[in-house]
Amino acid sequence: MTDSPINLAQSNGEPSAAQTTRHLAYGEAAVMLIECLMLILTEQGVLTTQQMIAAIESAIATKRQMVQDGEHSNISAVAAGVLSTIANSLAAGGSTRAR
């Protein structure tokens, strides 16, 4: 099969390299956007750093439960690690003020 925009799957049903790269790029862009928005929300005093961390910890708990349930275990485990890194980064350098 060709790597046309319509069908990026290989004949064996696995995603093509182009599809995987596009998916990874969307994920990376989404994470960067969310990190920027979290910083703006804390800098503007809309939410505290602790409120942001609590939201991230909720997402971490969900991903850990997905690992236990066998739902995309490898991806969920890595996602929990990424979320932990974001929470730690926010805790280390984030603002704690809120309006």
C-alpha cells in the first residue's frame, strides 16, 4: 500500500512509519500546548500550582489503573511517567498564587 493521506496503514494492519510519526507529533504538540496553558493559568492566578498538580495526579492514577487493567499497558505506563515528570516540573518551578 502507499502512504497516501487516506490510507497510512501497511498491508499487515500496522501503522506505517508516516502514520506513527504524525501520531507522535500530535502527541508532542498537545503536551507542549498543555504545559504552556498550565503555566499561563498559574501565572495569571486562575489556578494554583497545587490545583494543577492535583489534576495531573488524577490523570496519573487513571493511567496506572489502565496499566493494571491491561489497557494499552506499555503506552499507559509511559504516559504515567510523562505526567509525573510534568507534575514534578510544575512543583519545582510553578507559581502557587491564585486570585
